[in-house]
Amino acid sequence: MTMVMADAAETNPVPDLFQANLAAFKRWAPNLYGRLAAVTAPNSELTVGPDGRIDMAFRGQGFYDGDALAATSAQLEEYFAKPLRHAINEPEPERLEGACGDFCTAVTDRLAEQAISYDGANCPPESHVLVVFGIGLGLHVGPLIERTGARVAVLIEPNLEFLYHSLYLTDWHAIYESAAEEGRQVVVIVEQDSSTIASRGRQILRANNPALLDGIYLYTHYPSAVLEQAKERVQHELFLTLSGLGFFEDELIMTRNAVANLGRGSVEILCDYHRRRDEPLFIVGSGPSVEGDLDFIADHADRAVLISIGSGLRVLLQRGIRPDFHVELENGEGNVEIMAATAKDHDLGGITLLASLTVQPGMVEMFDRAILFFRERVSSTTLFHSGLGVLQPAGPTVANSALIAGIRLGFRELYLFGLDMGSKVEGRFHAEGSVYGAGLRAEVAKPNRRFAGNFGGEVTGETIFNWSRKVLEGALQAHRGVRAYNCSDGARIAGAVPKVARAVELGAAPLDRTALQAAIAKGLRRYPLDHLRRTWGEQDSRAEAEEVFCFIERILDRAAEESEPGIDWIHEIFEAVRPDDPAKLVVTAYLSGTLSICIGCTNWYDRRIADPGDRQRYRRIAIGEFRALVGALRDKLFALFDEVDRRLTAA
């Protein structure tokens, strides 16, 4: 890559480079090409001093104190003397599920057997990811990519004019062309909203081998409130890039559950957006603050539609409040046990279950009526939704499912109770009366950060709740016609107006619940058993899976045959199971998460083995264990397909 500087005699530095760069954006970043080509009268300008030094005049001042090249060079040297980076902790096999844990255990056992040492505290200078906050004239971009070795470079600039001026100085064509030849990703984001920047950045990282975040570089080019806010969000939300990748074993369970639930025949499915409804909707969770609102909810239950979520159902029933709907999302047997304990103490009659098709069949059987939905990005949805609308974002928690389900059902006036997403009492995240508050289940949430409170002050946050809150905020932003009021005394939720319960005003007339249920029923779809059989029969999932497994095995065979094995095979395998590949959505839904996590494990140890000979021995170990992993996944997946065949034949 080269940096081309201006000639002092030229009015516009290197106009030929400008045209070549504009063509590069047209080819590799067409979304920005139109915006750049439309710039005709920028408020800033490039300047060339008598000595040929280049700067940019912005708001009447020199942006680089008279010399862009010297300022950028000095900044780079200062940065690399103490770079801002984030390292990932050593993988903990005991905390990983199923095949991921087995793979990591096998790798570490082999390392110990072979007496191969590694330095867990050492994070080598190379990195998979580089995030640059501020492009300016872009003179730092090429050197940063070269020095970090980044395969994914996310370049953020709030001011389109700066990027425009950089076309005269920085060889963007060389940057993009080199990236294409070397299999790198260079993505430029031009946005002025820090939340949008952080969200788009996370999407890019998640789509490009997300488990390789170890040693990520974060570089700030110039001071900016927008960029600082974006950088803070990116740093705090790095865990979201790795969250929810999915485990192979979970996907097997979800497919089995979906087949069993759909196999009941003529299942009611919530998929379409219903007509707008005027009734207010209360979504009630089990955050600690709901305790103070139960009297209000009880007094107004006849004038609002009630949805309980998760352990919030038990809290309501203990107070004598019967919700219209109850929402469940998770696929584990533990949720069935919790519901069974609730059903033992309370009558569930008259409550309609709103749940993902992936919940345990035993959960569905405990309710008189069940309305099910397809949740996004899971194997069972890819297999069986056959064009029906998918509820998204339905996770990561049941609060997200309830919000999006309520919106799909047509409700536009929403009140959130007990959706605290944090706690004002350290370490207490659930109300008394919930299975957690009652001691029937251990509290697993661990406080980690402080967040702005809904009614002022701060609350203690937790990783999953913070993730859920971010998704709630995104959903509310995407549905601008919804009026949401947060009555919970927990974390502030952007897009939901803080409102104490006593300030809520509802109509005086009680709701006609019979008419409500009839209207909702008209907007649902039926999923007959014959449709399930036909949809499964039309799939060629086994052939699709076999093709992917064989392709991965060929990658591993080639790597094993090398006299000095490299590590590029981990990138090839990720590309083989890239989750957004439309040609193999079914098999990647099963494999992508688990293989990504195992890729991250492989990479972590490889980067920390200093001795070249030991590293070569380790790579052969990793290739062999990956081969065994792929074989085990193939056997289990094909056993599942056989099981589905038998079930649907017998149904």
C-alpha cells in the first residue's frame, strides 16, 4: 500500500488519484460511492503550505497543525508504543457446552502430554481485527493495516467531507485491492450516531470469524464526542459479538422440540403483523421493582391486556393476577420443571402460552391453548418456516420475545413492569415470589457494571440483561409507531419513556376479552401436520450437510499434508460454515456457532506458543482434533435426521 502526497504546485493534490479512488469506492463500497460523488461544495478544504506541507482547513483551523503527514506519523508511533487492545481470556473447557468443551479439553490435554508450553499472558502484535475511530485524510489507514496484520479493518468516520478529501491523498484503490487479494475485509462506516456506529461495527465483526477478537486494536485518530461515545460502546459491547453464536447440541434439541410441537397438528402460528390494536398492553417480568407495582397491576388488570414473561407468571399468580398470555423462549427441561412447580401451586387455566416452537413439548402441554412462533437464526426455523414470518429479535431473553410478540399482535401502547434489566439492590435481579426469589432456583446473574437508572441514579447491570436491553432498544427504534413506557425501577431503556405506575392513565371501561381473543385468532396461521411432512420431505439437508462436511475434511487434509502446517485453514473453515451463506443455511445453523468457538480456541493457543517447533506440533494436534470434532458432529447430525424421518413417518 502506498500513501501519495500532494505536489505544492497543484491546486487539488493528485487529481488522478482522486478519480482512481472514486472508482475503487464504486467497485468495493458502492454504498459510499454515490455520497462521495455527490460532494460538490465541502465546508472544509485541503491546504498546501509554501513548503508543500498539506493540511485540512476545518472550522477556520488547520486540522493537522500544518503538516498532515508529520502529525499522522507521530501519532502512529505514539500509539504503537502503548496501543489500546483487548485480549480474550484463556478458553475454559468446563464452561463450554458439548462438543466445544470436548474439543478444548482434548487440545489442552494433548498440549500437556506433548509438554508444549504457552504464555497465556502474552498477546502477540498481530490481530484479526482493527477498528479505527476517525479517518480524516486517511494517511494512517494503510500503515495500521500493515502493522497489525488485521484481516478485518473497520474504519469509522462521522464527517463525509474528510473521507472525500482523503481521496486526493490516500491510495484507497491500493488498500481495497490488496485486501481483496489477501482475503481481508476493509469496511468504511460514515455515520454520525454513536449507537448506529457501534451496532454496525458489531454486525461486521460478527460476520467475519467473530471468535478471533483476541488482541483487537482500537485506534482513535482525532478527538470527537461521537467517536469517543462509539468507542466506549464498542469496548463495552465486545462481548455481544461473541454472545449467542449458538451450540450444536442446542440446535439438535431445538429441532427435536420443533418437530414434536409441530407434529401435534394444526398448530396456531404467530407470524404476521396484526392490525393495530388500541388496548394497552402490560408486559410483566420478575425484576425486583415489580413488587411495588403489583397492586396497580391488579387494580387495572381488567382494563389492559397482560403478558407475563418467564418467572413473572408465578409472581402474578401469587398475587391473584391471571395474565392473558404467558411468553416462553428457552428450550431446556429446566423451564418445564419451573412451570410444573408453578402449575402445582396455581391453576394455569385460561392463560394462552405464547412460545417459540423450540420450547420443550412438556411446556406446551401444560396450557389449554398455545400460540407458537418461529424464532430467528435457529436450525428449526431454517428447516420448517417455509416462508412464514419469523419473530425477530426474539432473544436473547424472554423479555425480547414478549416485546416483539406484542408488537406483532398489533399492540401499540406498551407498559413494561418488572423489566428491570438490572437492580438497585446489589446482586438481586428477581422479585420475591419468583422461582429465584423463593429459592427454588439459584440466582445465576452476576453483577458487573453500573448503568443509568430509569428513574434516576444508577443500577447494577449484568451481561445477559445488558444484551437484552440493547436488543429491546433496537426493536423499539425499528418500530417507531409503538409508544412504550418503562414503569420498571431498573435500568433505563432507550425508546421507552420512564413512567411511574401511579402516572399511568387507562380508559375506564373493562376490556372485552372474548372479542380480543377472537380477533387475535383471525390473524394467526395454521401449520398442518401434512405441511410439516411435505416441508421436511422437500429438504435435501442430508446432501447439503454431507457436502459441507466433506469440504471441511478436504481443508483439514490439505493442512495436514503441509510439511510446516499454517493456520489459515481456520479461516477457510469459517467461510465454509459462514452463517449468512444462502446456499447452505440449514447446515450452517447447526455448525457455525460450535465451529466458530472451536476456531477461536485453536487460534488462542496458536498465538501464545512462542517456540516455532512447538507451534508446528500444536498445529498438527489442532488439525487432528478438529478432524475428530467434525466426524463426531456429522454422526450426531445424521442421527438427528434419521430420528426426524422416523417421527414424521410414524406421526
